[in-house]
Amino acid sequence: MNTGLRITTFAAALAATFGAAYGAGQGIGPVVADSSPKHGDEHTRPTPEQGEGGHAGHGTPPAGGLQISEGGYTLDLASPRVSAGRPADLRFTVRDTDGRALTAYQREHDKELHLIVASRDLVTYRHLHPTRAADGTWSTPVDLPRAGGYRVFADFTPAGKDTRNLTLGADLAASGPYRARPLPPANTTDQVGGYEVKLSGTPHPGRASELTLRVSRDGRPVTDLQPYLGAYGHLVALRSGDLAYLHVHPNGEPGDGTTGPGPDISFTATAPSSGSYRLFLDFKHEGKVHTAAFTVRAGGAAAGSDTPEGHANGGHGH
């Protein structure tokens, strides 16, 4: 993941069966950012072209990650199924066109590879940091609370001067008794671990808008946030229905002389379409990482009206 305002987008489709079948949403275009990065390199696709589930034109990067292979690399998920509610070891390998495991990565935000696991209903979210064996096999413990469909997002940059950041996606199934969960209702405030996080701003289709997240505890602003993977906050947005993926780093970085350690963390992004989005903010304070979650609507009706897989509104879990 590049340092700066970094965006990776993609749509995904899933059809899995656990005694009951549930479908997948349709792609409706990539998620992009419309501002210059405030620290480091931009995290984008290099050329606009039509992709499955994505729209081209106007300099918009194509939707990525819908394919399990891209740029000569393939995400080989060795454990595509786990049991819900039971700890498991998630294992995968990134392979080149010859089937060889990739073992040379460019470190970004202190890691060679970042892994996101999100449920299709956008209720469960995990930001994981797997470890790599010498043979290129990655592994990380995971414990998914509910049965259903999940999407695995591997975000990395192969080592080499001509390589670019990639996000590859694969489907993961958690077996067990399945019950459809609704998309959490629209909210601008979340309580997590004794902290309150308030969201200001709304993403707009087709134009840039600033999102500011303010962290407080016991009614007092938190002004001593700690750097987490090289930033004061990390924001991931997933679009309801197709799980189009947006990963943005804040407008500024620790030590740049202008960005303070809270209470506000700001981002600038553009929604490619009207629709409901689920935002996940990771921040660190007093040695512990917390995740605040929000459901927002970009244009049109209230958030939650176009829920994935026929879901309605409901609560959230991290």
C-alpha cells in the first residue's frame, strides 16, 4: 500500500452454498479519489480501460480485484473454506504467470502485504497482517463469527522498479448455519472500545468530497493518536452490493510538520455512483488498534435501501 492518498478499486461476485444459496451483487463502477496525494505516491490503476463491473473514461482507473489474476500475478487461496466460529489458519500464495510463488515484495506501511477480509453483508471486517514463509506461502489466523460469504483482498506491490500496486480478490466461505444479515443502518457516530468517532462529510458521486473523522474519549478530543502502519488512520470503503473496494490514507502523515495526531483525520475521495457504502476506520491509541464503522449513502435514497444479497438494515460488528 503506497504512502499517501491511495486508492484501489474493485467489484466482486459470489455464489456459495451452505444448505441455502445466496447470490452476489453486480458491479457498477470503480471507486476513485479526486485529489493529489498529501504524502507519498498515489495508489491507483495506471490507465483507464473498461473492466468487468467497471466503467471507463474521464481518467477513471478501471475496476480491479474482480479478477483473481492481474498484472501477471494470481492469488492462490489454499483455504477457501473455514468453519464459522472456529479459529482457522488462512493460507494463500501470490503466483506469477509461471506458477512460481512471489517472494520479493516492496514494503509499504511497514508491511509487504496487507489483507482485508469482509463479509458480503458488510457486517464483519478484518484488517489482517499475515506472515510469509521463505517459500512464499502467507498465513494468518482468522476467526469469522458467522457463516456466509466473505471476500479476501490482498493488497501488495511486487518488488521491482517497473511494478505497481495490485489488489487481488478471492472468495472465502465460512460454513455453518447461515442467516442473512442486513446492511447496518446509516450512521455518523460509532462507539468502539470506549471511544466515540464522528464522521463529517458525505461522499458524492462523480466529485471529490472531504471526509473527516474526529476521535474522542469521555467527551474529550483525543490529541495523541499513535502512528499505525505509518499513518494516524486508515480508511477502507466497501460499496454495498458488489464490494467495490476503496483504500484511502489520510491527507497528511506523522512528522510532515502540518498533520497533528488527532482528533481529526481527513480523507478526500469520490464515489463513482449513487449507492450505500460501508466505511471502516482503523486508528491506534495507547497501544491498541480500534476500528470504527459507518454506513453512508452517496446520492439518492437513504443508506441501506440497496443492500447486498437482498438484505435490509441492521447492526454491525467488527
